[in-house]
Amino acid sequence: MTDEERFFDKIALEIPPSGCWMWQAQIDRDGYGRFRYKGKTQRAPRVAYQLLVGIIPTGLFVLHTCDVRSCVNPNHLYLGTQADNIRDRDGRGRKGYNSCAKGEKHGRAKLTENQVIEIKKNNSDSDIALASQYGVTRSAIYHIRKGYNWKHVRPPA
């Protein structure tokens, strides 16, 4: 089976009324389809563009007119720069990386801000002990204590 055949095997064509071709296989954490093409795993919209439109020049991104990340319809895809991508994102009212949900408002948070404050104030217990106490990994505790994660949470003075 060719790459093109494998690719088309993983999409649902033309779901009215949007006309989107929805990716039906692996989706990454950002909501984009993933597909191994020419020996490299890539985002499915990039592969769709390469297969159905043409070469993607270096430095350009594949952007969506439909704003549906799992869509691979080449009629919904166009090329643009990172600046174009940001302008498009902001124009559609989507939030950027720095304005994403943080702390306990983040969907994957396992700790509360009060627990993070307790961890940051605790200078006596080991990372391993705290990890066991709070049900997280040792590296999660390490990253909190070093200030890599939960930067926005500061213990009261």
C-alpha cells in the first residue's frame, strides 16, 4: 500500500456542512492528526498539502481556513509564515501559548495551588517523599521546587 493509499484510508471525506475531511487516526496532544510520510512522522495537514497541492517551502507552515485542526481537506489549507499563523490565531480569538490555562485551571493539573505552596515551602522532605505524599512524580516535585513549573504560584511572604 502506498503512502497516499494509507493516508486516504485514515480520513472521512466531506462531512457536511463544513466540507472538512476529518482525520480518523492518531491525533497529537494539540489536536492535529499524525502520519508517517517519507520516513518521518508529520502532522496530517502537512502531509495532505504535500500529497494534494505540492511542496512546502522551508519556513512556511500549513494553516487552516476552517480552524479545525484535524481537517486535512486541501481546499481548507494554505501556506503562511509563523507571523501569519499568530495573526490568524489572534483574529479568531484563540488564546496563545502564554495565555493558556495555568495551574489548577489546566485540565491535566494534579495539584492545587495550595499544595504547590506547601511543596515550595517544604525544605525538609525529599522530592521522593513529597511525590509519594502528593501522588505525583519525583520530577514534578523537582520542577516545582526549581521554579520550572507553577512559576505563577508564590508562597506568601
